[in-house]
Amino acid sequence: MNRVFIKTYGCQMNERDSEAVAALLRARGYRIVQDESACDVMLLNTCSVRDMAEQKAIGKAANVAARKKRNPRFVLGILGCMAQNRGAALLDALPDVDLIVGTQKFHQVPDYLDNLRAAQEAGAPIGSTIVDIAEEAGSQNTIRDHVLEEKQVTAFVSIQQGCNMDCAFCIVPKTRGDERSRPMDEIVRECEELADRGVREITLLGQIVTSYGRRDYVHTAGVTPFVQLLERVNAIPGLRRIRFTSPHPRGFKDDLIQAYGRLEKLCEYVHLPMQSGSDRILRAMNRPYTRERYRQIVDDLRRVRPDMYFSTDIIVGFPGETEEDFAQTRELFEACNYDMAYVFKYSIRSGTPAAGLADQVPETVKEERNQILLRILEANSARRNATLLGTTQEVLVEGPDKKGRGFMGRTRGNRIVHFDAAERLIGELVPVKITRASTAVLYGSLALAGVGC
């Protein structure tokens, strides 16, 4: 019972949590396998941001539970946000689940699996489902271990958990708890260790990453704790690039904006959630900024870095959203000229303030608005990629492309590039001349003679 398969749903935070669980299990003697048909234990690390994400995980768990009838020793666990949100109520739909572990208890998974395995080895059947969704002080500090693949050059580092923003549409404060930041020295030490192991690009993660340390550290000479952390990570030898996600527009004070002009490793890529371009809807969402303030942040960032790349989150069909509200969103969406965006149709999440609002928007209207923004995004992305044709871009070589199209890497603007290269270049920053572009992907060739040999 030591072969574990972990399936992750949702965001980069969930990916990082799964990796930390995998590292803890490996340290305990478990094998992490990539083939779910070959596992003794299946862990589903779940997402609750949208109802569809929960339904996918529930459907998967229901299908997998049939394996227990063929093999009573098979163990099925549900981790993460859906576990935290629903707890023991999941057993109504999934009575065969053995383990339900919330977002502040990931580090307990090895102990719980040990207990289940010990019971089986003693010949006892698995008893009642283990359910642990309790809060735990300091749990944010347990997401620190990494499983690095051979020649892995990028990594996620969790710096902050939880959210205090209380957006009307969002379940995250319920599933992730209040804001909790890790000690800065520990984060820097983790980044240094990753750099020593060959990692060249780090993405700092948090539910509201720009709120990092605001209650724990002093703002020094107008520099927020988050920017102080960026400065320290920027100084790590061997590290070549820094990214972060997911921020809040409220966190883009002048110190962070100016950091893009003075921290050479901070990539000129910003994920800046807008959610809506209507002031009326932003107020209903409990988003503490206006469309004017949001546009000012975008303009200020482009003044510091004219070549800045932007992505965003948009919700269409929030309760009460009128045609005029959507027109304002569309206008701002076009004006900001995003390179990438996550456009969501509003989904009712029980336990959020918006769930009980009147004037729910019909699904057909949501879909129409969703498609309008996606068409604008597709045109924007194609246009931006077309401007890169014939240019030479700095690309971090990440490794062979999984589909056999040579090697792949990313530009500083987070654009994926495919090109021919040698394995020895993995982890290196190389110049690539862009020769072809699709809406989502760039293709090119190494710009220096002999560098690919």
C-alpha cells in the first residue's frame, strides 16, 4: 500500500500543495506514481472556486470508488478546498472515501496513511473515514518541501495562505482561512536551496500574494514587506527570474510598480485580476477599487515597463449585471489589451454573500458575454504574438516539449516558445529568434550560431 497517485484540480496553489504532500510522502517511504491504474492510494486535491471544479472531483471520486469493490485495500482520499468546504458532508455522496483532509492539514496526510496502512497490515478492515478540516496555527509553514524532477528549472514557492478580502463571489476565505504569512527568512532560505538545486525561475504564491507580511513586518521607507521579499529573492545568486501570483489590485502601490523598473530578475509579466469593469458591480462584489484606479495601475506599470505583459480574471454574469455593466467591462477589457485572461461565467457558491442575491443572470446571457470577451482576447493575443515575429527573445530553456516538438521554454513575458536545442542548454537563458506564431504559442530558432550543438 505504498504507491500513491495524486491528481490535482485547480490553481497553482493546489499544484504546490500537492507537490509538498508528495515530498512528505516520499520522505515517509511512499512511492509517488504517475499511472493511476498502478496505485494503492489515490489522493484527489480539489478546488472549490467554481461548482464545475467540485463536480469534476466528485465524479472522479465516484468512478474510482468502484475499485474498492474489487480491491478493499485500495485507499481513496480527498484533500484541499472541496474537503475543507464540505467536510464530512462529502460522505453523503461518497461513502467509500477513506480520508478527507482540509487545506490546513496537508502535512498530516503521511500520518493518516500510515494509520490506514497499519490497520490493513494487522488484518483489520479500514474503519470510519478520517476527517480532518480543523484550523491549525502555523500550517502555512508546512508547505515547504519540494519534489524536483531531473533538470527542473522552475518552481513554485508558497509565501502566504488565506484571504481576508471577503469578495462576495469567492469561497476562498472559507476554504483557505484568514491571511497567514511565512517568515521571510524561511522563504529566502527555500529559494536559495532551490537555486542551489538548479532552479532558475521561481514563482511566489499566495491567495493574495501582495498582502504578504503586512501584519508581521514593518514598511521600511515606503517599501512594503512583499517588495522587501522581492528584493531579497532578487539578490539570490543563480536565480535568474521571479514571478508571482495571485495579487490584488489593492497591492499595487508605487513601491511594487517601481520594482518592475529596478529589480532585473522580476519578469515584466503581471496577473492583475479585474473581475469587472463596472464600478457598480465592483461594489456589489466587494472589490475595493474603481475602474479608474484599475486603469491607472495598468498605465503606471506600462510607463515603468512599456513591454509589460498582462493577464487577468474576469467574471461575467455576476448577479444584477446589466448590458451597460457588461459594456463597461468590455470597454475596459479592450483598453487594457490583455495578452491572456481567465474569463469565467459566474457560478453560485453556497456560503458566499452573492449566492443569495436576486437578479441572477440567465445562463444563455452569461455564455454570450463569455464568448464576446474570449473573441477579443484571441484577437489581442494573436496581435501581440504577431509583433514578436522576427524579434529575438530571451528564453529560459525548460526541457523537451512533451509532444515531441523539440524543446520548449518561456519568454520573460510568459510566452511559450518551441525550438530546437541541445539538452545541455536546459536551465540556460538563450536568445531565440521568433519565426512563427499562433494565438497561444511561439516558434523559433536559436539566434547564436553553434549554441544548439
